[in-house]
Amino acid sequence: MSSPKRPESPGGTVKKTDTLGTMDEPTKLNSVPGFMDEVTRIVDHKAERRLCRKFDYRLLPVLAVMYLFNALDKGNLGNAETDGMTDDLHFKPNQYNLLLSIFFVPFVIFAPPLSMLGKKFSPARVLPILMFSFGSLTMLSSAAFNFSGMFALRWFLGMSEAAFFPLVIYYLTTFYRRGELARRLAVFYAASNIANAFSGLIAFGVFQIKGSNLPNWRYLFIIEGGVTVLFAIFAFFWLPRSAAEAKFLSEEEKALAFHRIQVDSSAVVNEEFSFCEAIKIFKHPTTYVFLCIEICLGVPLQGVALFMPQIVGRLGFPTVKTNLYTVAPNVTGAVMLLILAFTSDWVKLRSPFLVLGFLLTFAGFMIYASIDDVHQQEQVAYFATFMMTWGTSAPSVLLSTWYNNNIAHEGRRVLLTSIGVPLANLMGLVSSNLFRKQDAPKYMPALISVGAFGATGACLAGCLGLYMWLDNKRRDRRDGVTLHARDIPTDRMRDGPASAEFRWFL
């Protein structure tokens, strides 16, 4: 799709202005070369809020349900394992862990190319196709009768899910401003926590089936995969390719939507993808720090997602109750995610809340590891599982939002997201091999290792946030004016830190 032209002021909604409403010292902005002639802002805030509500009602519920099914289809292997899948398929020792691990290899390999295809052909079309694929593969998992069959299905499942989350993040950045993104992503990502809760409830219900010729875990795959396929068909026709093609918007609203993203999200809206331009993101040292934080995030995130039934199972509950008792921690994890993300958008800060999330992760795993006899301290141990979900839920959204907020170039943004998100998921290889069967039921080496990753992530996020704050102060002193990232149109920050007017979104 070719880039649309910058619209003139449609119906008085947008216009040129010589000051910014958020600036304390607008007169000093003349000291920043080339700044004042390109500053634009929204003056009709009511129209902007109405537009955001339309996007919210049209996009977020559907995307949240899509991600709910994505998380269900990815994580239902743990529920199936508690119902005797490994015995029915005659797994040898550690083959279950190998099934968990193999998923992440294609998940990482295919994320960048599929994300690039998604940008080229529109996430609104590629996302439902990916959803149809992983839903079909989940249903086929019910027909596996040995390790080899399940192994092959997990490989293709990882491939079909590889670009899903990166494409959703990129898709939302084409509709929302930087300061609006975290809470929208939080609503979307909360579906993952709700999915983990639903997974326990669905497993609880399915495992009540009596007198069937099929093992109950096979019904779990059939039900979850079948609903996923049906919803993918609906989503294909529901999601708009872009704001410019959204039939539910008027022409004036389309112009406003374009203007908002041009000023405060993308330097060039609907920019053609160029790999040579996109790869320049790796010239910035902060890129590697973001990727290191993704690694520190991925180990506890995948540990909780894959092994929460086993962690709760240490408390001594029977199989059915074990799945039921995973519901409350995941639901409260979604609530904590929404609280931190909404607060982060409100104060326009990312790093402090990211640090808080990592510290909650560290505390949860360390408390659980410090308990020798969970039956005597059952309530404390169960509370620690709540802290685990609180700590792993919020950082994923805040981290993805943080580096998307600091990249105005659309190609670089989608490339980094398509590497960073799968890299965090690749840490499932680490988690799935930390929680070894011979360490059950306490899993002491795994708990300590995962807690250490949480502590390291907190240190890295805190240090990166401090660096950004100091660099902004240095740039302010150089220019003789105090600026914030939200004060600068994104077309002035296309080249990242190399741009004179660039300011970090903290």
C-alpha cells in the first residue's frame, strides 16, 4: 500500500500551531533547529477520544479473544499432561520436556519472516490465517498416538504462532498514539492470563467426562482447537486492514487517525518495508539491552505459563483440583497487569513499572523456594504463586510498549518486535529444561534460577531507564530547553538517537 498524503485540516479537527499545549517554555523551542515549522497537534480532543473509543470497541475485544485462544492452544499441553497424556502416548523420560522445548525453535526462526509478510499483506489478514493454522494443529493433536506425531505437531504449532504477538503489537501501533498503547496492549495481553485461568477451568470441566472411549485430554485439544478455527474465520472478515480502509470511520475520522499516528507513533504512516533500513535498528546499543531484558523476562514468563499446574500440584491437591487452583493466580495476574499498564500510561513512564514487575517475580519464586514443607505453610506457598503471575504478567506488555515507544521507523519497530518477543518465548527452552522431573516436586534449582533472572531483569531495566533519563537531561542542556518524548512529532525522530530533537520515552 502506498503511503497516503498528509491531510489538510479536515473539518477543523487538526491544524498547524506554533506551540505545544504540553510545553512549559514554548518560546525556547526556536533554539531547536527546524522544530517549530513541523509541530502539529490535535486541537479537537473530543473527536480524538471518540475515535479511540471506536478503535477500542472494534479492535480490542476481537484481538483479545484471538490472543486468548492463542494462549490456550500453546499452553494446554501442561493440562493434558496432568490427565495422563504421557502415559497414554508411552513417553520415555524427559520426552515431555522435549515436546515443550521443540515448540520454541520454529517459534523464533519463523517470527521475523512471517512478521515482515504480515506488514506487507496487513496484519488484519495474516493474523486470522495464523490463527486458523494453530487452531487446526491443536485439533490434530487429539489424533496423535505416539511421541513422534506429537513432536511434529508441536513443531508446526510453533511455526504458526511465531509472528502472532509481534504482529498484534505492530497492528495496534498503527491505530494508537505512544501514550495510549500500554493500556490497550494490557487489555489484549490480559487475555493470556485469562486463558491460563480458563485453561484450568476448561480442563476441570473436560476431565469430569465419564465413560468415554477417548482419554479426556484428547477432548481438551478438540474443543479448544475447534473454537479457535471458527473464530479465525470471523476475525478475517472483521478486522480492518488500516484506519484508511476502516468502513466504520467517516472521511474526517480517517484523516484524524492518519494525523495522530503521523505526529505521535510513526514517522511515515504505512511505510513500505525495507530490510536494509529496518536492520539499522541494531546500530543502537540500547537495542541489545532491550533484548537482554527480553531474555530475563522470558524465563520466568515461560516457567509460569508451562509449569504452573506442576508448581501448584506440589501443594498436594488431586489432578482435578490442581487445574482449578491455577485459576485464581492467573486472574489476579491479569488484574495486576491492567493496574500497572494503566498507571504507566497515565504517568507516561515505563521503566519503574517494569522494574516493579521483575521484583515481584523475584519475590514470588524466592518465597516459594524458601518453604521446606508446603503442607505446614500452604497459604504462604499458594500466595507466592500469585506473586509469580503478578510479576510475569506486566513486564511483557510494558517492555514491548517501551521499545515501540522509542522507535518511530515502522520497519525497525516491526523487526525488533519480531525478534524480541520470540526471543522471550525462546526462553521456554531454558524453563522447560530447568523444571526437570528428577527435581519434582520442589524444583529447587528451577525456582532459584528463575528468581535470579527476575532480579537481573530488574537491574537491567532500572539501569536502562536511568541512562535514558540522563541522556535526555544531556540533550536538554545542549539545546537549552526541556523537552519530553511526547512533545516531539515522530517525523522528527525517524533516525532515533541520531536525531537532534530525539528524546527517550522513559
